[in-house]
Amino acid sequence: MVATDKYNPHEIEPKWQKYWQEKGLLRAKEVEGKKKAYVLVMFPYPSGDLHMGHLKNYTMGDALARFRTQQGYSVLHPFGWDAFGLPAENAALKYGVSPADWTFGNIQQSKESLALMGIQYDWSREVTTCLPEYYKWNQWIFLKMYERGLVYRKKSLVNWDPVEQSVLANEQVIDGRGWRSGALVEKRELEQWYLKITEYAERLLNDLDKLPRWPEKVKAMQRAWIGKSVGAEFEFPVKGHDLKVRVFSTRPDTIFGATFMVLAPEHELVERITTPEQRAQVAAYVAAARMKSEVERQREDREKTGVFTGAYAINPANGKEIPIWVADYVLAGYGTGAIMAVPGQDERDWEFAEKFGLEIVRTVEPPPGWEGKAYTGDGPAINAGFLNGLYVEEAKKKIIAWMEEKGIGQAKVNYRLRDWLISRQRYWGTPIPMIHCDKCGVVPVPYEDLPVLLPTLKDVEEIRPKGKSPLAAHPEFYECTCPQCKGPARRDTDTMDTFFDSSWYFLRYTDPHNTEQPFSPEKANFWMPVDQYIGGIEHAILHLLYARFFTKFLHDLGMVEAEEPFEGLFTQGMVMGWTNVGEVELREGRVYFKDDARRSKLEDSQGIPLEEAQKGGAELRQEEGKTYFWKPAVMSKSLGNGVMVGPFVREQGADIARITILFAAPPENEMVWTEEGVQGAWRYLNRVYRLVAENRLELKAQGALKVATLEGPHKALYQKLHQTIRKVTEDLEDLRFNTAIAALMEFLNALSDYRRREGVTPVFREAVLRYIQMLAPFAPHLAEELWHEFHEDSVFNHPWPVTDPDALVADTFELVVQVNGRLRGRAQVAVGASEEEIKAIARQIPNVAQYLSGKEVVREIYVPGKLLNIVVRD
Ligand code: ANZ
Ligand code: ZN
């Protein structure tokens, strides 16, 4: 079968890809009683031709899925397409093709790239979210949520992205800008659909503790996003009105120090309590605040602004009259939108009080010598009536009990998490299954009428965003009959945020063709939870939080036992390609850009020292007598620096690409795609190939291995084999692909050395066969090819090698250590220890260390397996 002695991926790879397809390798089967492994990579937008940056997590997932197959698990390794959403719409507008055509064209192209890389999925379970057979169940879940009071409609100030011409969820606004468009987000008052994710806040927070195989970083981000605060909500009467200002505070114990109050500019009481003299000033301030983003308003370094309403509140703790102000550092959407300001213990309030000359009273005694402003730490209460002397926690309890007794407030927990705004005024998404009737109000579409089909809009102009949903221009879509009164009614014309689609697709994979339900509980319970989820860190908050929410909801419906969707989560690092920054000149160790724009800037700063540039990963490359400055940058379409899968694989081969990706760096780190990396992968696979090809006749002629009688170098090879099996297995369990491959490379050296000295023997054959099995997750084509030299069936059908515990007991010998020829110590050391290791061990023997201290070592004589003599000068 190995026809030539030259490694030729182009002969090998298509053959085995076809073989795997035909054999249905990685066809997922529910086998009762068999252990299962659900390996999942985040499904992508169909973006057409793929580059190596796209393929890193798929390659990782593929290696893991193959490893689990070899270990004898029932494996589910599915793939699909997050096919609704703006990229398709934007492309449609740009190129004049329909979003559907663009999407399916891209899916086809991407599939080809995946196939070329030998990445195996169970394609019979492919999920494509823009198909009615999928989004019907989005609508079904929406209606179930509506039934349970988790869907509601609300008019409120929402984030409006002026470029996307659509609203955004709070989570989709980053530093005041749209997460995709980068445009400054505006506020608009609109009626929108919300999902009550806040009802799940506590469970979403607590259950993070049940996820030991998630990165701490991601859990911390989710905790911060949920933002639980424990405190109290209570009220202050407004002087001269029959009104109360309710506030939320995490420090109700500081109420005696509340010397003023602050309302958010949007607070409904602002208009009602503002005195005539203050009216103009307050109105102007409120109008200005509306223009600012939340992030801007909360920036700590911003100078505080505000206006006095002219009104006063009564502090219920001490009966003092305190002024009520309006200021934009208080947000309308958090707590009650109003605060009691306690400058003595709160830094923002202190700053505000200082600026506007308001009273400051400390009610917690700062430590002796305190010279700071607000004191936010613990200490005994002072100036605080019946709380005096109590420390913070005690004081909180007492004041809350007092508030409850007086009926003015109670303990309260608040979350930063907001309900999820899910309606979008765009075309390419799931129609919201609701009907508006003049008589009956909002009426859900009956289940039997699902799906509400998204109409095919032929004319691209029709999908151009105009501030309201494109579907609102299509009476043939929205005109309908009210399911309740049978009168004429109107469909909702908004579509769902596409994060809805990706919040449960992993459940659909478990039962993708079900026409009665989104999935059957039985199938879902066999596969769920996902054992290993692999994807980008950019999804740390949104997608993962929503997916956790949906899983809990579906659990509550009795659809799935798991309460958490992803048991293990891995966030892979980016793949970097190279970008030519521009032509440079190198003078006296400094780099000068030739390009005018850069030169004017850099010539003042006298260029960049070459060393500094190289530390940043840059390289100077010569081309036709000119020098260019190249540096690594994340592979992307826009930079045009992606190494494209098709051309690369056709030229070099899939296994080479896979080893290059997996070996370059720890998978959580960035990896830079380099020519050296590719060359290294090629050389390595070539050596593996030759080791088998050049010895194949002798290998086949070997008899059975008798482990008990192994000695000397044969035993050493056997031990090294089992050390390698242990290392590769453990590394694969933890997705440390790079160190697993490093161990295989090291073992290849041992195998070659052995072959040179001892020839082909039964233990050599054993080691080669196990080697091929261990190579299989990483370079599956080559492994399958070599395996078929010795076996009829697939390498993936053979059980993963297990370690022989006896082989892992390392042999040791007694090392004698002399100083100037006299015995000074002994130590037990491993047979295979290197001379460097031996020298280090010797120096750690206390007696030896004593004889060496303060002396100069002039020579060391090592007799392998016996003795180290250290010669010193006084
Ligand atoms: C009085 C007080 C005294 C406060 C003190 C803090 C320290 P977290 O932890 O973020 O929940 N606050 C309440 N609602 C607000 C709003 N809508 N906009 C801006 N700030 C608001 O913080 C809760 C604290 O933030 C509350 O407790 C309130 O100030 C403020 F020594 O009340 B505190
Ligand atoms: Zn009706």
C-alpha cells in the first residue's frame, strides 16, 4: 500500500477522506450503557472561503472527537450554521444577491474547506438556523416563554444603532457603540419585545460554581455581568408633597449620613417636584443628559454635573430636610433610578458634595490617621443615632429591621443584568410569532400555525434598513386573521435577535429531524450536557449566558435534565497571519518608514529601534531590493492576510496544516502562522512516514512481543513508549495538543535511535503501531495510511493504547558524589537522567553543598550510571 518511500499527502488524503465518509466515521449513535462524548465547536456564520484562523477550533474539536472515538466513546461531533443575521443582509445589499443565496453559497464553500482539512462531522445532523424546520422551533420556544410570563412587551428608551437601523440589546453596546457597526448608539423610545432573563439571574449566578471545567476568567465576566448587589430598598417622603422617593442602597446603614438625594434625569418625579424657579435649568439639564450614553455617564473620571430641583426630602432616620438634586451619574435603569447620597462613605457622592457645597457627615469612623475623603471601609458607626458603635454588617441588619418595622422599606437584592431585548427591525431573522388585534390586543400565533414563514424578498432594495422592519412594507405578510375573534389583524413585523437561534442549537443537534418537538427529551438526555465546548472568548458573556438561560428554561419545561449546557469550556487563542505594514529603511539599527504619513510621525521620534520592533514580533523582509516591515496580525478577510485553506491544502496537505496549527502554541494562546512552522510539520510527518515505509517488510515479519523478557535497550524503549502513552493521553484530556505532539516528536527520536542501534524487533513493531494510533487525532490521514499496512480496518476502530503500569516504574541507580575525590554524598536517581540533571541533583545534597560553598568549581567528572566527582579550588 505504501507505494513509494516519499510522503505524498495528495495521494493519501483524498483516499481516506472518502473512506471515512463511506464508513460513516463519527456518525453519532445513541448506544445505551456506552459512555458518550459530546464535542462541540461554536457554529459559525457562513462566511464563504475559510482561512486557517477559522479552522483552529475546528481542528481542535476534530482531534478531540477522534481521540474520544478511539477511546471507545459514543461521540457526537456535529456542525451547523448560524445562518440568520446581518452579515448576510449586508452582503446582499453590497452584491445584490438575496441573503438566502449568499448564505447557501457560502455554506457550500465552507463545507469544501472543512472536508479538505479532513475534519469529520456527522453531517446527517447539520443544523441551519435560517431554515423553517429550525426557526419554527425558535417560535415554539418563544411561545412557551410567553405562556410562562417570560416574554413581555415594553415601551422604553432603547439603544438605537444608526448604521444598522435597528435596536440593540444592552449587551450589544460596547463602550457606547454598536458591537458590530461601531457607530455611536442613540437612545430612542420604542415598544419592543423582551425576554425575562432576570428571573433566572440567581440561578445563572449560582450555577457558575458548578462549572469547574470553565475558565475562571469567563466565570468572572459572567458574575460581573449579572452583578448581584445585596442591600435594601426604602423611601424618603418629599416635603410638601404626598410623594416618596424610593432608593436602592447597598449601604442602608449609612442612612444617618444621607445629606442629599439624587434623581436620575429620566426619573418620573423630576417634573413633579421641581420648583418653578428651578424649572428652566432642570429641563435643560435633562435634555442634555438624554444625549449621553450610559457608559459616558458612569465614567469615574468625569467631572460631576447636576442641578438642584428646589425640593427637599425628609431623612426618615433623623428627620432632617435634605435637598433633592438631579444628576446624570445616577442611572434610570438601575435600582430605582434614585439614590440617597452619603458623601461620608461614598466617593462619587463626596465628589458631588464638594463640587456643589453640600453637607458631609461621616457615619462610619475611619481608622486613626485617615486623611482620605469618603471612607468606604468597615468601622464603628458614629453620628448615627441608635446605630452608634455597631460595625457595618450589624448596623445593616439593625437598620433593615427598623425599616421593616416602620413600613418604609425592606431588604432587597438587585442585579445589573437587564432583561433581554430581542426584537429587531431587520429582515433576515425569525419572524416573531405574535399577532396584534385591535379588539383582542396581543395574541400569540397558535402552535399549529407554526412556522410563521419569513417571506422571500426578491428585490434587495426591499431589505434595506429604513428604521422600521422591512416586513412592515409587505401586507401579504402582515395581514392576517385574529386567532381569537377571527377579525382582521396584523402580524408583528419584527424579527428575533439572532442570539436567540444560537441559544439552543446544541440541543437540536441531538435530534435534528424531529418534526413534533424541538428535540426529544430522550435524545437530549443521552447527549447532554456538552462535554467539551470550544470557541472564541468574544462569546464569554452574551452567547454563553443566553445558552445557559435557555437550557434552564427548557429544563424547567421538562425537556432536558441538564441545567447547564456546557460542562467544559475552552476558549482558543487567535491565529495570526502576517501583514506588510510598509516599506522601510534601516539606518544605524533604527527602522524608518518611507511612507509619508508614517515618516512625518516617526522622523520626529527618530524611527523605531530595530530590536524593539522585533520584540513586538515584527520582521524586516527583503523584496526586489526593497525592505518591508511585516508584523503578525489576526488573520482576517479585511486585512487579506489569511492563509486560505483550499490553496494551502492543495499545495501542502491537510495533515501538515493540522500539525502546524496544533503544535505552534498552547491552544489558548495566540499562534503565529509561519513558514518555519509549516516546514517543521512537513519534516516531522515525513520522518514518521519514512520510519514505517523504510522498515515495512521487516516490521511485518516480527513475531509476538514478550514483555516479561525485555532487557536493556529493549526494555528502555518499552518504558519510553508507555511514558509517551501516558503523556499524550493526559495532554489530550486537557486539550494540550502542542505538548502531546512534542512528546510524539521526542519519542520519534527515540524510535529512530533504537532502530539504528538495534534494528527492527518485536518491541519496535509494538512501539510503531502504538505510535500510529497516537498520531491519529492530529494527522489522521497519514495515521490511517500507515495503519493499513498492518490492519484491515480503520485506526479509529482500534482501542486507544493503555499504559502498562509496570513499565512506568522508573529504574534508578545510586549516584555517588565526591568533592575533590572524597565521598561527600549519595542519591537515588533515574536511569535516564541527563548529565545536567545529575549535576543539579548532586548540588542539592546538603553535605555536598557545604563542601562547595564559597569555592570555585574547576572541573566535573561524570562516570555514567555511577559517580560524579566535583573538583574545586579554595
Ligand atoms: C447609599 C450608599 C452609601 C451607597 C454608601 C453606596 C455606598 P451596586 O453595588 O452597583 O449595586 N446606586 C443605586 N442606584 C443607582 C443608580 N441608579 N445609579 C447610580 N448609582 C446608584 O451599587 C449600589 C449603590 O450604588 C447604592 O448604594 C447607591 O449608592 C448607588 F456608603 O446608597 B448607595
Ligand atoms: Zn381579535
